Amino acid sequence: MKIATKEVNGITILKLAGRLTLEEIHSLEAQTKDLFASGKSRMAINMIDVRDLSSTGIAKILAIKRTLESRGGALVLSDLSPVTEHVLDLAGLMEAFTICKNDAAAIEALMARKVEAVRAPDEFLP
């Protein structure tokens, strides 16, 4: 899995490419752990180039969402690939996430949300 990161108006955008499966999840775990440790609280995950999504990948995205929300932040998904949209739909999780058409819409959605103070980095949830 490849992860490109950029920041726009205080919002971190992670663009994932490849497979989001048990074998490939470690890079996303490490990347998000570092972002949480640096106090990031608003994130968008761009999934246009994700070609495989397993239950482990879904669990990791849900964990990221819970962690951000527990810190007063938020997560949105953007640019779902046909595969990710299909898998999330089959799992009944489309309504569990805020899903945006593109990164610009994700930034707009996150900027509209009130963000509370971020908790200490040692409160990281897996």
C-alpha cells in the first residue's frame, strides 16, 4: 500500500493506493499513529486508488474514525473506488461514514465541523 499525505487548511488528506488488507495494513497504522501523536484531528481518506478492501481494512478505518471522534475530530472518506464503494455497501457501512465525492468536498465538510480540543497523544486507540 502506498500512502500520500498532504495538509490543506489544517486538514490531513491521506491518499491510499493499492490493497487495504491484513497484509498491507501496517503502513496505514504507522502513518495514522504518527498523525495522532502530532495532534491531527481532522482527516480525509481518499480511496480512489484502493483496489482491494478487506474486513481488516474496514476495521482500521473504523478505528481511525473512533480515535478522531474521541479527540473531538472527524474523519471523512472521499473518492471511493468502485471496489471500496461495493465492499462498504455490502457490509452495510455506507451510512457509518461521511462520504464525499472528492477531496475538495471532503475539506469543505471537515471545515464546517466544529473541532474540540485534541486529547493527549498517549490516548491512542488501536
